[in-house]
Amino acid sequence: MKNKENITQIYMKKFIAFTAILTLLISCGKSGDKGELVGIKGAKWHPEKPFGMSLVSGGSFIMGKSDQDLAGVEDAPTKTVTVPSFYMDETEITNSEYRQFVEWVKDSTIKVRLAIMAEGSPNSADAKGKNITISSFAYNDFDEKNVKNSKSNTVYEKYMWDNYYSIGTKEDPNAYRKLNRKAKLIKDTKKYPDEAYTEVMDSMYLPLEASYNGLRSIDVDKLKFRYTWLDIQAMAKSKGGKRQDFIRTEQIKVYPDTAVWIKDFNYSYNEPMHNDYFWHKAYGDYPVVGVKQSQAVAFCEWRTLYKNSYVKSKKKGRDLVNRFRLPSEAEWEYAARGGLQSATYPWGGPYTKNDRGCFLANFKPSRGDYAADNALYTVEAKSYDPNGYNLYNMAGNVSEWTSTAYDSGSYEYVSTMSPNIQDSKNKRKVVRGGSWKDVAYMLQVSTRDYEYADSARSYIGFRTVQDYMGTKKISTKKTVKK
């Protein structure tokens, strides 16, 4: 009898549990889906064309030399490959665009220094933000006294402060603390609010003994951008390990090397370009040069962060954008061809002049003659005619960094689907497109070249890409002509 009673009790417990689960499922079905499999609400993705970019619709193409390899390098045999769709900058990143990055890093660096200096200083700023002092730039820490009066001082913020923000990391105890982004920096020395603020601003400049003609310059070595990234390649190939084992931290000096105009050319007078090219407004729309590949990658990371910071603050419920990055070598060549198969140049070819005798790109037409194309150095990024994908200067002006490591025999073994070589140990990185100082051969869409990742040149710039999320709908219905 006891066994039967035990069995009965077990069945009753299972029945009650099943009934509870069934009741839960039925109650969940009241959300309007009528118990049907309709997917989660808000699951549709609405792509947005990034500003200043063009969509390059993916497809297959013949990658490699379509004509005689005049240089005899034999590192680009023909190979049919396929790349997915992506957005690409219509122009090379300009001095003005890169300066936006540098200015953001500079302002953030100053605000961090002001926040550290403000530790323990009494807050003397009033509700309208007047009577500004160093304390106005203090970290936006959790304020337990004002939980009910502030949207930022929530229960969640208290938990994050207690467990993360107030602790930081071993490398940086202030790593997670929030800067006061609303406090505007005071750039006019006549309006500096107090001595502590003045001390912080002074620390950002070169010392007086390093200045001349009464001009003090920012110490560009202090302008560093720090970011983290997940090494997916290493994580996928590993046999174990925690996620945090594959998170890498980078800290990059962001200011371009303006001395490249001197270092790249011996016995040559290029001081005006060294002095003015990056900072002067006259060159704002010209392509930035003197950037290492690591600086180009840092720019991509910042651009992603900058856009998503805006999305989070202004566009509630909207998905974050996926990351900006450097193009792979295959993506770059596919985009440069502009939809033309087996063409020599982005405009087709095989000639570098149009039917009116005008040059179609900025390069060195003949030995010692840089000015025959009406350009001695670089030209504005939106010069000459764009190719079939509305991309400017995919040949000439400046060569461009890619994310691909260079191997002369890579075409023999890389995948035919989105081919790329990501080898952190290989410091030789592919650059494409040729530049203002190169002969026509280097401008061909299939010509491969490389530079060391830690090198900066007066003839190498970059442009960014962003993956196109999703694909177009494909219909099998026949269209009826009326």
C-alpha cells in the first residue's frame, strides 16, 4: 500500500508541475500572437546608409592580374572569389575627418585629467553651470543622496558603482568612471576659472623651452586612444579558455607623423607640407597621411564608439551599428573595379587619359614630372570622376591601408569566399591603389604592394568600410509586363 501511495504522490507532483507549466505557457500566449510562432517583437532590422559611404553590392569577380605583369612580381594570379556586400567611404579619410578624431581624444584626455584633479574639491558651480571651477569637471559618480532626484542615480547605477565603477581595473582604478561630458572646456586662457584648471591645461602643452616664436604647441605624445577588442581568430582556434583571456587592450598615439614629408624624401624641400598639411584649413578636404595602420584601426574603433554613443543617448530602442573597420584586400579590389570585370583601372582602361587628353587620376605620369596631371602632391579627396560604385580616387592620390597581411603566395591558398589573411605576427600589411608619387603601374586595380604596419608615409592614407547587415529579398515570381 505504501508503495502505491508513494507512486500516487509522485504522479500528483508531476501533474501539478505540468499544470503550472501549461498555465504559464497559456498566460504567455495572451501577448497577441495567438499561440503562433511569429518571432519576437521588433526583430526586423532596418539598415541605415552611413553618412559619406556608398553601398558596394557583393558578388564574385576575377581577382588578380588581367593583363601582363610588367613588374614580374607574379604575386597576383587570377582567382575567382566572392565577397559579401559592404559600405565603403566614398573618399579617403580627410584631414578634417581625422582631426575630429584627434580633437575628441584631446578633449577626453583633458577631461580625464580635470576629473582626477577635481577629486576632493568642493563643488562651487551653481544649478545653471555658472561659477565654474575645477570641481565642475569631476567624475559623474553615483550620488546616494540624490537617488530620488536624478535619473542617472538609479538602483542599477548604485549596483554598478559598488561592484565595478568604484573599483576599476588593476591598470586603471578610474577605468569605468563616467566623465562629465556636459561640462564645456574653456580654451581661452583669459577665462581659465582657477589655478587647478590652469595647471591641467598647462600639462597638455610642450614646456616653454620647447616652444619658439611665442607659440606653444600641444604635446601630441599625450594624445592616446585606448580601446579593447576581442581576438575572435585566437578564440575560435583555441581548445579552451575564458572569454576574458582573448580580450586585448590597445593604447595608440593618434596624432599623425607630419615629419614624413621630410623623412620620405632626401635632398628635397617639403617643409611647407610638414608645417601646414595636417592642421591648416586649406588642406581640410585633402586625404590624411602619416598614419600607421594601427592608427587607422584606432580611428575605425573610435568611429564605431562615437556613432553608438549617439545612438544610445538619442535613439531609444534602436539597435547599435556594427563596427567600422579597414577593408580586406579582396574587398578593396572588388570596390576599386566598380563593377567592371577584368579592367586595368577603376575607369576601365588601359589608358590613363580620357578622350580630351585629361589625366584620370593623380600620379606621376613620367620620370621626375609630378605636375603633368595638374597636381604636385595630393589633391582634394573628391577629385576626378568616381568609379561605378561612386568611389573617388580608388587609383592614385594616396595608397590605402587594408586589414590584410601580405604574402606573395597568398592567392594560391586563401579561401574563395571573403579571402583574407589576418596574421598579427606578419607586420607587412597590404596597401592598394598607388599614390601621387607612383607611376601608372601602381594604380592598376590588381597591383599589390605592402608597407610595414608601424610605418607612416606621406603617400599612404586609408578609408573605412562597414558590413552590410542582411541581404535583399529574392523573389521567384515572374514579373508581368503591361
